[in-house]
Amino acid sequence: MAKIDNLVQNFLAQKKIAVVGVSDKRETGCNLAYTKFKENGYQVFAVNPRISAFNGDPCYADLKSLPEKPDAVFILTNPKVTEQVIQQCVDLGIKHVWMHCMMGTKPGLAAGMTSVSQSAVEMCKANGIAVIPGSCPNQFIKPDFGHGMMRGLWKMLGFMSVN
């Protein structure tokens, strides 16, 4: 089994997941991930400082505002925001992080379409946080046709390996 599969299994074994970057302005992969986590029995927390509710659930400004510490954090934001979120993960002792990138996990493939920050990845590693630097939970949790195809294609092209 590839290392990403182990990281994904460990991430998905967590029960409380904060989803950072949900949007009330448009449908996003983050919104879909929030819904998929919730539909599959996870306790989820929506995080976005601009909104107070998401899909009828409370939405929190940041990780420190959550009513309880999550086991894991999924991030779909600008990479500069990702760095701030990772600092909060370090401060709170959160040990599982997934940074979204629609093009797999190979650095630089989707510079304009990624949440991955290499400095945030290094911060995770330096602080004992298991990090998935790319890909998408929607490719692993009961994937729809499109996400299943992306996962297969990125794996075939070697875009799903993690160092």
C-alpha cells in the first residue's frame, strides 16, 4: 500500500474533523468534503471567519473558536491561510492535517489551485503532525465518478506519492 493510502486511512480513522474553508458564496470541494464527512458519520466543524452558519450548522472563525478540539483538520484555503491554520494546529496539539490540492500531491502541479504551502508542510513535520499535502478526501470517501477517475489518473501518473 502506498504511503498516501496509510495517511488517508489514519486521517479517516479520526472521528472529529474541522473543515476549514467552507463557502456560502459558491459550491466548492470543501463544501462537498464537509457534507461527505457528515454523511459518513463524522462529527464535523465548519470553519470560515466570514460566516456564522453553514448548511444550518454553526460555523466558527478559527480552530481556537471550536467548542472542542478536533482530531483532524481538512483545509481548502489559500496557502497563506493554510500556514495560519497549521500554526493553530500546532498550538492546539492537533496531529492530523489534510491540505487540499485537486492535482494530487506532487508539489507545484497546481500552483493556483492548491491549499498546500511547503512551509506549512514543513511546520507539520517539525511538530509531529501527520500531513497529507494534496489530493482530496472526496477521492477516498465513497467517490463519485469524477473523483474516482481523478484518483486513478493521478495515481497512474505518479501524482499521489508523499515524501
